[in-house]
Amino acid sequence: MQWEAVIGLEVHVQLATQSKIFSGASTAFGAEPNTQACAVDLGLPGVLPVLNEAAVAMAVQFGLGINAEIPETSIFDRKNYFYPDLPKGYQTSQMYHPIVGPGEVEIALDDGTTKRVRVHHAHLEEDAGKSLHEDFHGMTGIDLNRAGTPLLEIVSEPDMGSAKEAVAYIKALHSIVTYLGISDGNMAEGSMRCDVNVSVRPKGQETLGTRAEIKNVNSFRFVEKAIAYEIERQIELIEDGGKVVQETRLYDPEADETRSMRTKEEANDYRYFPCPDLLPVVLDQAYVEHLRESLPELPAEKRARFENELGLSAYDASILSSTRPMAEYFEAVKDSCNDAKLAANWVQGELAGQLNRENLDIVDSPVSAAQLGGLICRVSDETINGKAAKQVFMALWNGEGATADEIIEAKGLKQVTDTGAIEAMIDQVIADSPVQVAQYVEADEAKRGKMIGYFVGQVMKASRGTANPQQVNALLKQKLDQA
Amino acid sequence: MHDKTLTELAAALAAGEFSSRELTESLLGRIERLDGELNSFITVTADQALSAADAADAARAKGDAGPLTGLPLALKDIFCTQGVRTSCGSKMLDTFVSPYDATVVEKLAAAGTISLGKTNMDEFAMGSSNENSFYGPVKNPWDLSAVPGGSSGGSAAAVAAGLVPAALGTDTGGSIRQPAAFCGITGLKPTYGRVSRYGMVAYASSLDQAGPMARSAEDCALLLGTIAGHDLRDSTSVARGVPDYRDELEASLSGLKIGLPKEYFGDGLDPEVETAVRDAIKVYESMGASIREVSLPHTDLAIPAYYVIAPAEASSNLSRYDGVRFGHRCENPADLIDLYKRSRAEGFGEEVKRRILIGTHTLSEGFFDAYYKKAQQVRRLIRQDFLDAFEDVDVLMGPASPTPAFDLGAKKDPVSMYLQDIYTIAINLAGIPGISVPAGFVGNRPVGLQILGPHFAEQQLLNVAHQFQQATDWHRRQPAFGKENA
């Protein structure tokens, strides 16, 4: 039997506000436990939440970024359950009237095509604290620094059919939220966390199979592996005559498998009801329009512009628009050298390779966009040849000079285009290579084409790489043919 | 000094008849001598009060005294007070010392008032008799065998007994007005949103409202002006100017249109209470007010709707008392569930548990629409009843409670206790202000006249109440309890 998977995702994005969603405490990551939790975050008797406007603005920006409906009114509800790191015994969330309505995210597939994944809604909520199970001698420590951090939960429709599509979707979300600057997108610090819903059904069947939810998968790679494992598990289960039960599962990256956490029967009844401490959020049209106008160019638009206006290939356009720092870097290089294709080649070639080798992010590149742009200028105006350019790039990388020009000057890499000087070098090489010259003279045209490489190499070597290779080639041919 | 109103005490302090320290010492002495029997205080903060009194006297000597400087009062033990236990009448918070002050506490302190301590109350403000306190019941100073009402019973009894000239209470379904009525004092529940709830331990967030309890409407006006106003820390507080509530106290009531809701004079109303209330209304007639009967047709739905909404909110609000961060924690918990179960089972009293259970049930899957949603619909109807009535009349009047104070231990089953609040609960559901003023006695037990107005009509309510107090002296009567030979 042929099976197909149906995948939907709930992605929790931590919003990059300075303070928490309902209190003035800082949201900075990595502080000493419980030093960034105020009376409101601790849920002390008598405290009340006050909504952080910045979180609202960020949520709306996201909604606008995915062309979603922005409802005029959204309402906070309480989701009631007991857990030690949930200080109030309820999480303030939006169950029935979310801040962002239905929208769409375009994802890029491996075959170069794109697909639209529908977003059901996105809602604001507060994060819980953390339970620390180590170092407490059999007890559990509670760190409430994270309690009250604003989260935007983005709920997709079950529009994805494979682990790869799911990863492409998360990458697209990651790219949108970082472009918008509404999240740092740092997966390692938990700034994006995914719950994955997976079901399988016979290919062609309309009705959905029973789904399992995999909680808290926190990297692109784990999302892919967890889904792949879960699809396999469900298919095997059904083929062996079993039935998938609706349940919550946990992905264990070490064992690379998912395990049952709780079944539907054990599921909590969260007793949602509107939070009486918070007023409904009413967004007027002018506010939404103001945010719309201040929206930056988003990845999909950028990709299209790179392709259509800058003439880049679909592949280049997609890579260079994938993250905001990458796109910003590329555009800065392009602006300073005025050659989009060369800029694209350099950013994706030499720079990407070197960053990769040293495991650096583009924002940490030792070579700035202006430096790289300056270098490319010297390549396109033929001040240096391609070989010297790589030397200059490495010198910039190693901090041997502030600009390409400085390094070219210091290292004497300026391309030699003076015909006289080149001819002199050629004459010397011919004089030093009587055997090769003799062979050349006797060879036919086809052989000569191959043999000339030897002489070019000798001349370039003599010029320490600075001679213009095209000129060397042409002059050599002339002289040898006369020999 | 103990029988004076706040306004009179303010004048005496200003005139130098006595100092704030003398006044404070005198009242602390009365608390010391009398409160053992009354049990109106949970915590007396004598040391802090005396140093605050000295500071007030020093401020006055420098010419820095405001209208409230140096005036003693008490706070219901539901308001968070920095460095002072805030128990909410519960074993759960018996050891809880708040690290911060409630907004109203800050405002009263900034105005120079002196808190003598924290008054007794029904646990988490759930009750109508003050018998649900972990610290034991409060007695009614007019009759020590009677309850003082609840949940702000300690505040009402302390004011009535002359232990403090005024106190702050809170009112979720009648918890200021009913004890004010039972104890023969004046108590105002402001419009929902008029006074910040920040730092007030939550019972039912959409209904809770703090307000003054004092010996006169004039004193309530003075206090309300101090505690009212928008608070950036409470999103449900309303950004609306705060007038000087004393400005309109003397306005004439000639032409005032008073509505008597017929539902507030029906079955279950004690005939002697009715007589006292109708006599009070005659006083208004004599001042030139016109009286007409009105109807609030959904009145009989108020108690059922309240006992869905309030417990629902309470069940969520009280989830934070889990033994993890503060409050009561059971000994040697075996595991997390055991910690939750025993901490809560030991820390909460019976009525609190009952309401948590009711609220948990009404919010549960499968019951939410039938209970919570329906109750919210009813709530809108009740609010509309009042809005309709205020199209025709300026204020509504009726009894604050169907009976005078009942005997301690008299109401054993919860529902008969809930029915006590039949005339007060709808007001919280509608969010409008209400005031109870002393209007006579049944035997030795006081009767309260309740006056209701539209949203934010506190100024008018205080005017109407004050004019009654200019024409009568019920509010000046004092119980035999606490009368001492000077």
C-alpha cells in the first residue's frame, strides 16, 4: 500500500521584546535563576497583568508579513493547569479570538518549486518558567526568569506532506520572524520551539488518519528526524494490524525515536475562559496600517526581486534571501561594487566557503561587506586578476589590511597589462625552454592548444601571478607561432 | 476621640486639640482592651502605626499636612502590605508577608493616613458572616451573639466599635454593603474600575472592588477621593478624572427621582427591615424627592449567575496557592501531586474549597456553555435592567440585606447564606456603585438602606447619602459595646 503523511505544526516563537508580555521584568537570556522575575511573574497574591504593547505590535507585524487577516478584537484567555513552573496555575493565552487570523507562508522546495502552507492563526501567550532537575539532590529547582516571556504561537493547517516540507516551513517562518526583527530566532536558546502533528493515510484517501503530537522539538534537524521516525512508526503500526492512538509523544534525539507521553484520555481539561484581568485588545485600522507601512521587504519579495531585477538565478536568489543578515550583506556588497552577479558569486563562493570552514555566521564575518565590495571592484576593473583576488580576500580575512586597495598595493598584486613588460617575460621563457619550443613548433594545431598552457604557467609564475592572463595567452600564441 | 468621624478628627488634628500620636495611642489602647472579644483584627501594627503617627505630627508641625494626614484607619487583610502579613483570612496565607504594597495602600500612606492593622474577613472574601475566617468569627458590636456580616466583617465591626474611624473593605457580591448594614456604618462599593485592584488579593476579578467603610457618607467621600483613579498596573481600572467627592455633598435633593425596585421588596424581606427602609424613603420624600416603583426583572437570576461566575474566576485565581512558591506547604510531600493535594486541602477552608469545586466544574469541558457562558448572558441582562431603570430614575433604593444581622452559627447550609446577598449581588454583576447607610434598627440590630446609581455616579450617591445623614442620626448611634468611662 502507498501511504502519505499529513503534517501540521505549532511553532512557538519567542518575541524579541525588552520586557515580558505582562510585566516590566527583563527578557534577557542567561541570567542567574529567578533574578528576572518580578512580583507579577511570580504570581504573588494581588498582582495583575498589563499587556506589553511591543508584543502586540510584533504579532501584528507577523500577521501582516504572512498576509493574514488581523481581527479588530482579540481576547486573552486563561488556560488552567497545575505545574510547578507555571506560577499562577494558568497560562494566559488566546484560545478563541487570536490576534492573527488565517494567512499563508510560501516555502521553497528542493526541486526549486514553491508551495503555500496555510496558517490557521497565530496567538499571543506567555511562556512558563523552567524546571531544573539536576543539581537539586532529588528535588526540582524552579527558574522563573522565562515565565512571562512573550510567545507567538503559529498554528499551521495540515498542509505538509513530508519531513522536508515541514523543515522548509519552519525555515520560512524563521526567515520571516528574523527579517521582521520580531525574534532572534535562536533555536538553541529556545526562541523557536515546535509541536508537530503527524498522521498517515493511504494515498488518495480524503479523511485524515489519527494524529500523534510530538512536543517540543527544537531544531530543524530534530524536526526532520522526529517526523521521519513518526511516519515510519505509524505506517508500520498500521501495516502490522495496529491502530494509531491520539496521544502526545516526545522525541528523544539520542535514541532517535518518539515515545508516548500521555494519551487523550489522560489529557488535561484546561478550562479556558476569558481572562478577567485583561481587556480585549482592540486594534484600530490606523495602527495596523502604520505597522504595515513600516514592514521591511520580506524573504519572498526579496527572492523575487533578486531574480527579476538583479538577474540572479533562482537558486542564488533563494539562498541569498534566506536570512536577513545574508540578504543585507549581499545587498551591501552589491551596492558597493555595482555588480550583482559578481557579488552573488563571491558571497556564495569564497565568503561562504571560508565562513563554513571556520564555522562562523555571516554577521561575524571578518571581511565586511564594504571590504568585499571594494575587492570586487578591483576585479571588475581588471586591476587584479582572479588569482590575486583570492589572495587579497584571504589577506582581508586575516586582517592584513583595511581595504583591498591597501593590500594590492602592499603585496604588489596589481595586474601587469603593459605589453612591453609581458613580452619581455615571454621572450625570457621562450629562451629558457628550447625543448618545449621545438616540440611546439612540430605539433599540429590541436596539440598546440594544449601545449600553450605550459608557457602561460611559466609566464604567470615569472610575473608572480600579476600578469593579465588573457594578454599573456594572446602574445604567447603570436610569438610561438612565429618561432 | 473614638466616636468622632474622620472629618471631625481631621479638624481636631488641624486645630491641635490632640496629636496624631495621642489619637493613635488611644485607639491602639481600645483595640488592646476590646478586640479580644470582638476579634475584628487579624494583625495589629502598633509600632508602624506609632512611627507613622510621629511622622504625621512632624509633617503637620512643618505645615505639610494634607486633609488626611495623621488619620488612623484599618485595612481589610486582603490588601497587600509590604512587610506585614497579608493572610486574606486563610491558613493558606497565614505566613505570607507581602513584599509590596497594594496601590490603595500606597495611596493612603502617601496621603498621610496611619494603618493600625489588618482586619478580619471571610477567607478569600468568600462569605457573608465572617464565620469563614481561619482566625475565627468576628462579633457584631451591637449584639455579640450576632454576626457582623461579611466578608469585610472585621472592618465593619472595628469601625462600629470605635476601634478605628474608618477602614477599607472590598465588595465582590455585597462584602462592603452588607457588613456596613449589619454594623450600622456607611459603606460604599464604587463602580467597577474606579479603584485599582492591584495588590488586592483576587477572589472574582471581574466583580472585586475596594471601597471605604466609615461613620458617614462624608468620610467615605474623603476616602474615595484618595483611593480612586486610574492605575497603570490595573488594566481594568478606568482612566477617568477623580473629582473631589465632597464637592456635591450639600446639593439639594429637590426633584431627585428615586426608584424602588419592586423585586427588592418582595418575599423574604423582613417586615421590620422593610418598615425601616420605607421610613427612610419618606425622609427623602420630605426633601422633595419623587418616588416611583421600578422593575429589575432579572433580579432572581443574580444569585445563580453570581455563583457560576465568581467561583469560576476564583477557581482560577486561587490556583497559584499550590505550596510551591509561597503560602502553606504540607509537611514531607511524597511527590508533586501529594504536595498539591495536601497543601491545598490543609490550607483552604471548607467554603473556599466548595467554591473552587463549583468553579472548576462550571468551566469544565461539556459544562462551560451551560454554566459559564449562560451566566455571562444573564449578567448582560442584569446590567441592562439597571441601565433601563436609570433611564427613568436618578437612583434606586432598597434594603441592603433582607434581614438584620443574624445569629452566629445560625446559617448552616451554604445556600441560605448565599441568599443573604440577594439585594447586593446584582450590583457587582452590573458594575454599578452602591452605598449602604444606617437607617434604623430591628431590636438592637442595625438596618442598612442601600442606594444605587449609574456607573461612576459616586458623587451623586454620596450626596444622596449625606443628605439623609443631615436629616437623621442613625449613623451617629453607637453600640453599648466599647463604651468606656473616659
